[in-house]
Amino acid sequence: MHHAPLVIGGKTLAEASDGIGESRDPSTGEVIGTFARAGLTEVDQVVAAARHAFDNGPWTRMRPFERGRILRRIGELMLERRDDIARLESRDSGKPLRDAYWEVDCSARFFEYYAGVADKQHGTSIPLGRGIVDWTVKDAIGVSLQIIPWNYPFQLIARGVAPALTAGCAVVIKPASDTPLSAYEFLKICQEAGLPDGQVNLVNGRGSLIGDALARHRGVDQITFTGSVPTGQRVLEAAASHAIPCNMELGGKSPQILFADADMEKALPIIAGGFLTHAGQVCNAGTRLLVERKAHDDIVSRLHDHIRKINIGRALDDPDMGPVINAGHKAEVEGFYELAESEGQLLMGGNLPLEAGLAGGAFVRPALVTGISNTARIAREEVFGPILSVIPFDTAEEAVAIANDSDFGLVAGVHTASIDHAMHMAQDLRVGQVWVNSFGIGLDVEFPFGGYKLSGFGREKGLEAIGAYQQIKNVCVRFG
Ligand SMILES: NC(=O)C1=CN([C@@H]2O[C@H](COP(=O)(O)OP(=O)(O)OC[C@H]3O[C@@H](n4cnc5c(N)ncnc54)[C@H](O)[C@@H]3O)[C@@H](O)[C@H]2O)C=CC1
Ligand SMILES: CCCCC(=O)O
């Protein structure tokens, strides 16, 4: 049985003021671990520890290339421990084992990538004429609070913490209570790689209690949040109470646009992967399929054949699709199936695993909804489950209009053989990222990621992410 303690200022605390929480395996419902649940007492302690590390610790004074070496070592240690971390993450979050391996590999890539960026944070020199020298420096913003959701806990810690450390920040991590275990593996790796005490701290606990108190704390200088829109809005209110900047990565209802000229054989697994990965519990899941009318019946029949064969099972057995995160979320997803049935036609796939031992698992079946328009609730609301709304269109202009008619604007996929269609979509879609003949490529940490509209603001990944953790200082010197 795993136990995740708090880590504050380098000290490991097995117990905390809000008691002990339990973490369950979504595949079976079994308790697989416990965690020390921080309360308000530890909120003050953890912010003080991060502040102390930032204001007085060695990281701030270390040369950037030396920071880079420690960041690189963190990535190496992740790869050395990938079996243990992937198995723990697969069990705790319910994602198929191969996806958990991908998550660890991707986390290591974040540290490799930002290790190389650490010593390249140049400022600019601004010409103001003779007798004046003016330049900018990129200063670390201070203490970064990272509020993490349950869908990709290990990877989303890496995604935010790597650029924060690269910029010179100290960090407080607040994981989601459904997936509290892998964050402690991350802390152990940081300590072993030589990261100074207090530079990264960990507090598990209730979002509405410690998440809110941390976001309001005057000792926090910046927040990176990934999660739902309503919680993100609460975090923004808390941040506004002391006027600090936030990176918000919220929900989506991302379109995949299929033109009749696309190579259907190639498009099919991409479209399916877009809404089935991690049982649809991905912020950028492609859950609206906009299909050119003449290809509608063909693709629906191919997709239905595909989802009929989906093997659903225990995450550690590496099925096509594992469970959703918990019984409460399963009930919510099933509520959306009922809604879909009342709004259109529901085509189900997969078979629920009924073996002994799996009855307590939070399994749902993948589904397609047809016979709806983009005004249906099922086409507008984020389900965070494996359900694809299929909507026909007649022209490229209509496809863009439907795609953009959404509260969200995270990503979009376009499947076409026409360069004109591809470029038209890339230009006019109101989303943070457009994929052409692909959707969510492998281990890429190099490009920016983030949304328009209710999908949030700020960018994760790539060189753009560093800016969230820096502020610009200008120095102007007159001489002679
Ligand atoms: N964009 C994304 O990647 C994600 C979206 N979601 C969406 O959110 C829905 C609900 O999932 P939840 O786990 O309840 O997500 P949530 O958005 O409530 O939780 C995300 C994180 O925020 C923390 N939190 C909760 N209340 C807080 C507060 N008042 N102040 C500060 N932090 C707080 C949570 O403890 C967790 O660490 C899902 O069904 C899905 O639709 C959930 C997870 C990830
Ligand atoms: C795989 C990256 C997941 C991103 C997210 O759901 O927030």
C-alpha cells in the first residue's frame, strides 16, 4: 500500500492536520493508497517554505547552466523509474498501462527540454541613443502554485514545474485527491537529483479548502491551474484578491472536421483515438466530429464497427479503454448518455467487463451520437467521457462556423487531402492549436498549448510557457 506524505521545505510529513485520505483504483474500487491530507495549518507552512527557498535558497543564486544539469537529472531519473511510476499512475488514474508509460516519457521530455532552455533566457538591449544603455532581464516571478487535475497527474506536474524551475521559481504542488500518489514519486526524484530543499513542495488536500486558501495566500505569486471551468473561475477570483497572474488550462469540446476527400482508412483511428484516449478524460479530446454530409454514413458505420470491438478492462491489463476516474464520474457520464438518447440516436460500443473483482470498477462504454445539430447540449457541454457527437456539414464555410460555435476553443483536427481546406481551417478556426491529418502527436513538448475563450489563457509547453514564470525588469543607465 502506498502512502503519500506531504513534503514541505525538504521535510517529509506522514501526517497532516486534515487527517488521512484514501486513493482508490478506478478499475476495481479497491483502496490502493493513502495520503496525508493537509489543512490550513500546512498551507501557511508550505507557502513559507517555498518563499524561504525563493528568497534565500541556493536555486536563485545558482548559475542557469547548473540549474539545467539538475533539471536534466530529474528527467533521467524519471526514465530510470518509468516502470514503477507508470504502474502506479495506471492504477491510480485508471489509464491503460501504455498511456501511463507515455505519460512518464513525456514528463521526462519536459525536463530534458527545459534543461536546455535554462541558460538561454536572454533579455534584450534597447537603443536609446548615446550616453544611455538600456536592457531587460527576465526575473523569476517567485512562488508558483500548481493546481493539478486527476487525468494526467504526473505529466501535468512536469509540464508546469519544469518551466517554473527553469525560470528560477519555487513551487507548491496541489494534486487532485483522486490521484494523490505519483506526486510523491516526483518529489523523491527531485530530492535525489539535487534540487534544493523547499524549491518544490507537495501538499495533498481538499481543493475547496487548501486549494482555495493557497490561491488566496499573499505568499503565492503566480498560479497554474488545469481543470474544470467552474473551479478555474473560483481560482481566478482567489487570484484577483491579491492580483496575481494565472495560467488557466480549462475544458474543451474540440471539433475534428472530416472532409469527404480525406483518406478514411488513416482518419478513422485518429478520430477514434481523439475521443477514446483515457476514456475521453482529456481536456483536448476531439468530441465533436463535423463530417462532410456525403461521407457521413460511411464514417459513422466505420466508427461504429470500431467502437463495437473496443476491449474495456482493468488499466494494468492495458486494454483499449480503461475506466473513468470514479463512480460519481461514471454516473455523470451515463447521465450524458441519457441526454444524448433524448437529443439524437445513441450507438454504443464495447462490452463492460463483468469478471469477478471488476464489478466495482467505474467502467462506461464508448458511444456515438448521430442525428443532432450543434445546438444540442450533448454537442456543447464537456462530458469528459468517451462519447462522440457527429454533426454533418455541406461546405467548408459551414464547417468553420459550426466548429467556432462553441464556448470553448482549445484544439481542432482537420482531415482532408486538400491543401486549400487545410489552410482555410488553420486560418479561421478560433482555437489554440489546429492539427491537420493528425490529432495529438506523441511526445511533443516543444509547441505551445492552450486555449481561446472558456478553454482558458496562457500557454503551456514550448518556449512560450517560460514567460508565465518570469517578469521583465528594465534597467536604464545614463553615463558620461
Ligand atoms: N481541463 C482538464 O484537463 C480537466 C477538466 N476536468 C473537468 O472537471 C470536471 C470535474 O473534475 P474535478 O476533479 O472536480 O475538477 P476540478 O476542476 O474541480 O479540480 C481540479 C483541481 O482543482 C482543485 N480545486 C477544487 N476546488 C478548488 C478551489 N476552490 N480552489 C482551488 N483549487 C481547487 C482540485 O482539488 C484539483 O486539484 C471533470 O468532469 C471534467 O469535466 C477535470 C480534470 C481535468
Ligand atoms: C495529455 C495532456 C492532457 C492535457 C489535459 O487534459 O489537460
